[in-house]
Amino acid sequence: MIIEGNALRSSPTRAETENVARATISPGRRAGNTFFKLLYRYTHTRAWRHNERLAHGVTLERDEAGRLAGMRIRGQRLPAVNRLPISQPESGNASREFHEFHECHLIATGPSVNHIDYRALPMQHVLGVNGAIALAARQGVRFDYYCIVDTGFVRNRPDLVERVIGEPLTLFATPLVLWHIAERFGIERIRCRVFILDDMLFPAGRRASGQRELRALDDAHALALFDAPQPLGFSLDLRRGVFDGRTVAYAGLQVLAALGFKRLYLHGVDLSAAKCTPRFYESALDMQPSYLDENFADFIEPSFRHAAVLLARRGIDVRNLSLDSALGEDIFPKLRWQSLKRDAARAKVSASVREPARESALAFA
């Protein structure tokens, strides 16, 4: 679970200050939110307290199977797509022979992203997390999907969140994240498609799930619980939710696996010295705190390690483009991003050679 209040506000630029001003909650509403939050906190046990922001002014809708289907905030319905079929986008002119339709790039925010020339890297489909949207302006990266499960990111970088919700992409986010977005920008400012993503350990509007509740949900086709001291797992059913794994990149990995992509490339999943290393879009002066280092040994590393085995069994190939990632080669093989550029060039040449040969064969058929 991502704990609120876990990040300090970064030093904004002038343009960012204007965005922050537009995203500021009025003092009256802030006071009301605090009152109802504290009221809920003092009238409910710890197992329910992850709902303290959602207890007032929020209505959650679930289907007959108990899965999140919709959400209203202050009477306004969020334009969610949870009831629609979950599938990959149309491939356009991509060649299925080269598996472009089945590939997707997951871009996180580690500093290694700064070493990739995205204008030279062919990417058919892209999912970003948190501040990855900064690459849209820097290098022209276009995102098909986005994943945010960290409320601290929404509160402290509204300038980047504003860019995300204005893009023609699908945003996968938890009810709490969506509440923060709606409070700061208003539902009418959300232009992207929204998929409401539940937290398997802390389901919205419900009691926190223990080992017994999770075992009752265990389904080999859609859900895997890992044999670990901590309650770790991997979900292939987005309507049930995801395990956060203490890093948004892990939630994003579950999203892409559930969507059916068969080859995944991880960018910026560095996970090393995060406490003292700025994200690719930050500097040492404005970096937000990170808790990846504290959570790596008990939550992050074992989550990815178990997930790697599960994904391999399901025929999903994952490659890590962060050569200095704290995740070892025994979890996901590491790959230089330049090799993808070379592979794409060879595939293009091969396709151009094969097409005339095909036309000649048809002429003599």
C-alpha cells in the first residue's frame, strides 16, 4: 500500500507553479476532507483505515463478482472503462510476423532512462508510470497506457499528472489516486480513459485482505500467491486488482501481462540507491523522497523474482534495459537498448527484401 504523506513537495518552476495553483484544493474543502478523514480514522479499526479518504463523497460500484466497475466522486461519475473488454490496441500496419503487436515497453523513472535515445528507438506500444510522461516533451514519446498507484506523486507533481490526464491514453489507477486527481483538477479535466485498479491487499471500501482472504481468491488462471513471508502475489485479472509490490513498475508489469503482451521491455527499473539518486526528470535539488531501498529486500526483489518464474511459464518474455538495475540477470535478462534499434533495422530490411519476392511469386502463380 502506498502511504499518504510520504513525499515532500519539490521546488516547482514558474510553469509548474501555475499548474500547481490550478490544482490547489480550496481551504474549505481541505478542512472538510480532513474532518471526515479523522472521523473515519477514529471510528474504524486499522484494517479499514486505508478507506479514510474514500468514506465521504465517494461511491464505489462493484459487479456481481465483487470487482470494481465504477466510481462516483461528489456525485459525478468517473468515465471508467472497467466494464469494457480488456485487450490490446489494434496493431495498425505493424507486422505480426515480427511480433510487434505483442510487444510493449514499460517506462519507469530511474536515471538510466536518460541514456536512451527514444527518437531512435522504435516502440509499438508504451506504458508509462508516474513521471515517465516527461519524455513526451523531451523526446516525443507517445504513451498508450499509464499506471499511477502513488498518491504522493499526484500531490507533489500535479504538473506531470495534468499532462497524463490530458493525453489520449488509458490510465490504470487506484480509487485513492483518482480521488486525489479529481480533488485537484475536477473530473471534467480528465480527458484520458480510466480503468479503476483495485489494490489486492487494501481493496477500496473493504477490509484489508489477510492471507486467508487472499487464499480464498486464489485462481491459477488469474491470480498467484507467492510462497514468501510477506503477502506477495501477481494478478492477471485487472478487474480483481493488482499487488503493488511497493513499486509502481510492478503494478505496471501486471497490467501489461493481463493485457496479453508476450514480450515486455523494462526501462528505468533501476531500483538502486534510489534514496540519493534523482529520477530521470529530477535534479538533486528537487527530487522527491523514495522508499524503494527500504522495501527492496522484503517486497520488491522477491515480487519480481517470483513473477519472473510465473511469466516465463506463461510464455511472456521480459527484458530489462537497465544494465545497472538492482534486479539481477537471473530475474530478467538485461539488454542494451541499442540492440532493439539494430533488430528493428534488420527486420525492416528483411521485410523489404521479402515483399518483392512475394510479388514475383504471385506473378507466376
